Amino acid sequence: MWSTVIFQLRKCLMTSLPFNNQGSSVTLVLPYAPLIQCYRGFNSNLGCRRLSKNNTRQDNVHGGLKKSTIRQRTEDLIGRVTDGRGKMQNASIPKSVFAAGTAKKTAEMQKRKAGLSSEEDHRPDAMARRMSRGDGNVPHPEKPLSVEEWRQLKESLGNPARFDINMLSAMLHNGADLDIAKSLLTFAATESGTLSYELLLRYLTFCVKGNHDTEVFDVYDIMRGSFPSLDTGACSLFIRSFSRTARWKEALSILQYFKKVVTPSPGNYGHIIAAAMLHGDLITAWALYDELMAKGLNPQQETWTSLFKRVCTEDVATMSLNQQKERLLGILLYLRNNQVYPQLSLASSIKTWFESIPGQHWRGAWTSASPKGTCKSCGTELESIQLTSEEYQQLRDRVMTDIIQGRDIFNKTTPEELERFKAFVKKKPTFDVVVDGLNVANNNNNRSKLSETLLAVVSELKLQGLTILVLGRKHMLQPSRLWDKHNMKLIQQRAHCFFTDNISEDDPFLLYATLHSGNHCRFVSRDLMRDHKACLPDEATRRLFFKWQRGHQLVVHGHVSVGKRVQFQSVAGYDTIVQTSGDAWHIPYDDTDVRSSYEVPQKWLCLTKMH
């Protein structure tokens, strides 16, 4: 029955214009004949864009260092309660809030505590409601049905609108068998005498996802001969499918048409690059890669993997081994400069490539870094997390301009208060640590002990002989059950304190005081400053801010308990970034899919040249 439907559809096709190669450039000519009678027009409610000529939207140190003795006290604090160096070292030292997977584990713990669970409602009326709204959890047949059986199923669900489209979406969601989807299309064609663009697009998605590339070729012929243009979704799906077959060069034609109306996605480029590499066409692969980069797109990890995975030693006539090496090392520098972490599959390809370079003897090892910042495999000291003087001054200037004096700062404070704070800081000695008072005070299991919690943290820092600034709000000075008068007096004796108006936000003051005090100064807060980082003008400055933050932010571990020493999460002394010293490369890589954007990997690939 399915073959009969396809045969009838092809008979209905108008004569279509082929894709043509003109000289060295490849152009795509799509048929612009009227739609054939056996197809409905494109549904205007379809949630994807059509390609047309009218749619061209593109995807698109101030303050100096402290004396060495003060710096040592600060380092002792971090070493004793964060790094676990020397005799204090033990397995219980908590990981950093920036360690990969921390946020995921915290969320899972909270979810377990909340006892979240859900049960699927399988009642017929509930299934009908899910069908009407296109819910992917709608159950579908487990075997192909006849036209009459499909008709009976539709009637049993109340003849819902868009039955065929929503049923096919459910099959796509659940990975149904291809023959079941074919039987549904046969039913749809028999019932209405037509197959809509939207239904064909859903079927195309089903075939591409299921690697049914032969079926994709059929859909390609039908859609190309029946519609005046194809939407971006269809073009992307065709590129993906064609690129994994012997007909991969036809994807180049689709890409050329794509580029005339919109900017192709990194995935569109990536699929064809992978195909070109697989078939040994390095010139085409690297030309497309250069084009992708020139458009300001971010390559997908799979694209880099394909470039590292196949290096054609026999194809020296088109690209020498030295040229290939230079291009691949350029990718590693891109990863470094943009703080991109390769996934395990890409890291494995990088390792294999290094170890296969002719005439060289590279050895790769999967490893991690020691608390002191050395590679556990080769002993190389990793780059410090501390900013250089130039980097620090650059960051300080940008934060002062874009965060402290930003356009929205006075929605959170007043010019008078900000000037009062600046004068206060100027009169004080440079600080070793700045404490976000309210944030820290709430880090306990008993909300009636806010002042006691803050006092415990301040006292822990004071034991190290550090100069402390505590930022709070004026309501904290009003004696209450939460803010004990005696505790607040002890805090003011052990630290410099500044209390803002109750409506003011503490973070800009915290950043100002920390950066004003110099590169040695750290701050204590659980706030990850993501909103403030977003205020910075460019990606390079935001990466610089994140590097400074990871090396300077102290986070209290767990909850502060009465009678117990305060412990802080670990602060790495090394930078987590791709780095090289000539005869060695160290590449941090993702071995998990649960890393949040503000977290960094904990695993490294060590590559050393053996002599």
C-alpha cells in the first residue's frame, strides 16, 4: 500500500528544475511551479520559518599588594580550610562551588528531600486532551494499522483535529517503528487525498532521527517537486541526512541555497564538514570550517571531533601533514582563548591524533590536578588562577565602569550612598577579605541565629590575622531576636563594618571594596554574581571576571553550627583552561553532562612529548 501511495504522489509531481552546478560555484534552483493539486499548501500555523527572498534574518591594581606577611596569612587561610595542604589534608575537604556537577548534585538532593514524583494519567479523556494539544506522551499503536483501523482509533479519541500530525509527533517522541509511521501516512492520504507540508515535515523528521535515509530521499523528491520553497527545518534535515550517505555532496547544493536567504547553523556546516573528512576531501572540509568561523558561528564539538579524527596522510597533494597540524593546533588555541572545554569524545580524538603524529612521540594520559596545581601525571605546574597585573587592572576598570557605575546601579542605591561608601573605603586600610553579611548570616539551619552565624564566620577569619570588611544593612543594627545586640557589637570590634540603606543591594559595594583593595583580597558570599558578570561588555572581559571570581570567592561549606569551626569550600590555585608549554599540553575536558555554565571540569588530558 505504501509503495502505491509513493507512486501516486510521484505521478502528481510537476516537472521540477534540478540543482545545477555552474562552473566552480554550486547553486540551488528550487521549483517555483504552482503547487500540485494533491498537496495542501503550507500551514501558516507551522512553528518554523519558510525560506524566501524576503526572509533574511540571520541566526545569529589600584591599591597595590599587601605586605608579604599579610599575603601569607591569606594564603594560610585558604590553604588550611580550602586546599587541605600539609597535615590538614584529608578527603573531607569540600569541593568548590565551581566544580563540575555540584549544582546538579545539589538540585537532585533538594528534589529527593521534596519527594517529587508524578504518575501518568492513562484515562481515555486525558489521552484525548493530550492528543488535542500535541503531547508527545500520547500512546500510539505498536504495529502498522490498516486504514480502517486508523479510522476506528481516531473515532475512539473523539475525532480530534490534527490527529495525524499529533500521532506522528508521538511516534517521533517514542521512537516508533517506521512501518507504523508509513501506515499512518497511507491513512492520511486515503482520508483526505492530500498530504500537507506539515505532515511531510514531521515524517521527514521521523526518518532523519531514525536514520531511514532511503525514505528521506523519497521525501526529498516529493517536497522539492511539490512546493515552491523549503523551510529552514526541512533544509537542515536534508543536509543532516544526505551528509551521512554517498550522496553527501548534494548537501553542498542545499547549503548554497541556504546561504542566499539565511545564515546556516553551525550544525549545518558541521554535518557536511564531517562528511567531507570521512570521504577524504580535506580542502572542502577546511574551506567550510573557515567559512563557519568567518560568519562568527561557534563550531559544534562534533565538528572538531571529525577534524581531529581523520587526518589523511596519503592526501599530501592537497594538504600536507604540517598544514593539517597547524590547523588542528589552531583549534586548541581557539578552545583556550574562548574557554571551551572539549567533551570526552573530542578529547579522545585529540589524544589519538597527538599519539599518531609521524616522527614524534606523544603520550596521552587521563588525569587530574593536585590541590597545589600540578598535573598528577607529569608533574607540570599548571597556570595560576591569579590574574596578572595587566589583567587585574583591565578587569578592575571594566567592573568599576560597567557594574559599579553602570546605568542601573542607582536603581539599587543612591549616588550619595555610593560616594559615602567610596570615602569610607578610602579612609580604611586595604582589606584582605570582604564579607557579604546578609548572605553569610543566612547560611544556617536556624534562622533565629543570623547574628551568631555571621559572628562565627568573622571570628574564623579574624583568627588568621586578616583585615576584614563586613557589608550589611542598617536594619541589622536594630536589636532583635535575629540580630542580637551583643553579637553585632562583637562583629564591629573584629571587623570594619559598613551598613547600607535597607533597600540597597550589597553586591556592587562588595565588588568595589574587593577590587579596590588589590589582587590579594578575597570575598565571602554564596552569590555567584551571574547577573553582574552579564553586565560586562564583551565575552573576553566576562571570562576574565570568571577567572578572578574562581580565585577570590570563598563559600562557607554547609551550615554554620554552634561550637564547630567554620569551613570553606576549596579554592583552586590553578586556572582550568587549555594550556601548553611546548613539549606538553594540558586540556581540561568534560566527562559529565551535568556541568553548569559557571562550573569547570575536574578531569584533564595530559599530553607530553617523550624524548
